[in-house]
Amino acid sequence: MSHGSSVARADGFVTARYGRQVTERQRTYTWDDPAPTSAANRDMHGLDFLRGLIDGSIPHHPTSRTLGFRVTEAREGWVEVSMEPQEFHANAVGSMHGGVIATMFDTAMGFSVSSTLEAGVGYTTLDLQVRYLRGIQAGSGVVRVHGICEYSGRRTATARGEARDENDRLLATASTTCLILR
């Protein structure tokens, strides 16, 4: 067997490098056409759009459905996105991949900015900085990411974020600058 190769077997196992057996897993999920969600985001006041996500009258975007997180709370300038880490979020060392948390931060902080904007005004992320403080494991309970809009001006906005576990331990922090699209 060559370096890094694997061999599928009839019994459903895959023999990987070092002779370890791994069971292949599958995941199936659905998502909604993103066009109506995007149109609602453009046409509604940001906070009204977020309330629609929370009450289910507006479907969550495909990225949210793919990774398994949801907007769970929102008020002007503040948004919570939450999820329960799963095995399919794992990176090569066994903890939750940093890109999953970064995506949650981008969503929570961006929506915290959006919650301050009138209908017809959009935003896009200019930069995103994430500081990882603790590893997150599948089965460790719900992770909550809070986005807090610090400044929303005519051309730019800034926000910060915190990720916490069920015991309120700080897992990661983040900050962003967004371009306001008028």
C-alpha cells in the first residue's frame, strides 16, 4: 500500500494507512433556493429579516444548512448564531475545524451589522480576524456565537464576536470590518 492510500473492503470498512480501520459515514441534507432569502435580505430592514430567519418565515441560507447552524436570537446590533458541533465538523486533529467557527463569526457579526441597516442597504465583509482560544469537540454541547455591532456608519461598520460553550467558557473571539453597500 502506498503512502496515504486506502483500500475499500466489501465489509464496509476502509483500511487506511497504518492498518487502522475506519468506517465511512454519509450525510444527507437539503437546502432551499437561496434567491428568495437573498431578495428578502435586500428588501427588508435587517432586523425584520433576522426575525424571519428565527421564526422560520424566511429560510436560512445554504451555508447555514450545510454546516448546521442557525440564527437563534437577534436584536438591533446583536445576533446569536448557534450549533451543536458534529463529527463531520472535525479537522485532521479531531477538533472542530476553525473554518466552521470563522463562518459562524462571519455570519453573526455580519448580521449584527445588518440588523442596524434599513431596507435596500447591504453589506459585505472586508476583513475577518479570529482568535481561537480552546479546541471544540463533537458532542461537547451547543456552541453560541454572538456578533455585536460596534459602529455602523455611512460607508463602513465594525463588529466583534465571542464564541462560548454551554458552560459559558470563552472558546474564541473575532472582529470584522464591513463595507456598507448603499
